[in-house]
Amino acid sequence: MIYKRGNQWHMDVMILGVRYRESLGTTDRREALGIEKKRVAEIQQGKPRRLRIASSLACRSEKRPKHS
């Protein structure tokens, strides 16, 4: 099942008793349906979720002082 949260489409599916809720990263409903179908197939094949790291977080980690 897909649903809209704000402007983004998300999926909420149950596969083998495990609930998966993820953002589909799009504002287009038709595109979201295709992404959901592809993602369900990936989950069924045991592929891990693709993590998206916000660039602001990545930049922040580079500025941390190194501990000795």
C-alpha cells in the first residue's frame, strides 16, 4: 500500500510477517507505484534497504575534530 505524507509517497507493506515502512522518494503517484513494486521484489530477494544520507549530515561529520 502506498500513501502520501506531506508531498512524498511512502509504502507500508507486510512481507512474511515483517512490516516495512519506507519513503519512496517521489511526489509522483505512478512513479511511487513502480518503486513500491520494485522495492517489494528486492525485500523478497533479501536485498537490504538503500540508505539515503542527507548531505547536511555528511558535511557535519567531516567537520568534527579528531580525538587523539
